[in-house]
Amino acid sequence: MSAVTFTLEPKQARLQESYENGDTVEDLLFVEGRGENKKPYRITAVVECLGDLIVGEYGHSFLCKFIDGADATLFESIEDSAASVISTKLDFKPFIKDEKFFVKLPFKNDKYRAVIDPTFLPSQPEKCAIVRGSHVELEFTTSMWVNFNNAAAGLFLNVSKVTIDGGKKRVVRKR
């Protein structure tokens, strides 16, 4: 059993039931992964970047893979937990493909939502320390999206902290 569970709220369960009964459902659902304490389950994992920061029309992201096999196994159990609560009529899209996955860095008003160390601005991606071979420590929670229109579901990460290659080195000077 996974440390993370996905539970549909009553309204979400009714929408899924309507979908299974052949009704047209336009809604898009988001279900947060929760731990035993019913709070969002925080995960910290170290990944290796397989490329530089990608700047595209849908935002900024980078391709990576888990370094520790235990993190990959945990994430597979999270995917299984999420897939178990959705309708069998929906196609569950795997988050990790060929041991690789993308981490999206959402931003608003020229500021990333996640705390990034060392810092850089979305408007200055050339100053980003995320490059091929970097080791990045991620702190995140997982959530599931369900799109009844496309008959698909999958996971995404809610990244709260990113530390690139150990972060900015700070020297404390004594007076």
C-alpha cells in the first residue's frame, strides 16, 4: 500500500459515477494526494537533470530522473494508488516514462511559485543553474488530474522547493 492516497470528494465521486453511466461530463477534477494524517503528503527526493531548463509556451520545465531507486519505487506506488480510484473507462497516463519525467516550474508575475536555491527569475532563464548533470533536491506533493472530456487522468507535482547542486554557498564571517 502506498503512503499516499487519493480520495474523491462526494461531488467528484458523483461526477465520476455520471461519467461511468455514459453521461457527458465537462468537469476537470484535481485530487490531492494525502498521507495517513489526511494532510498533503510531502516528498523530498534528489533527481538528476537530463537537460537544461526548457523555456516553452507552456512555461518552464526540465527533464530528470530519480537517483535513488527507493524514490522511484515510492512514486510507482503513488501512481498505482491514484489509478485505483479512477474509472476504468479513463486512461491513466503514467508520469514516469522510461525512468524519466518532467518537472514543471510554474510562475506568476515574474516569480516562481517554488522557492529556488540558487535563485533566478523566470525572465532570466539564462541565469538558471539547472543544466544537464545537475543534482536537484525537490520538495513536492502530488496531485491527480482527471479530464473526462479526453477520457484521461494522470499525476502532477506541486513543487514547493528546488535546491540545485546543494544551493548557494554562504560564507558566514565573524566580526
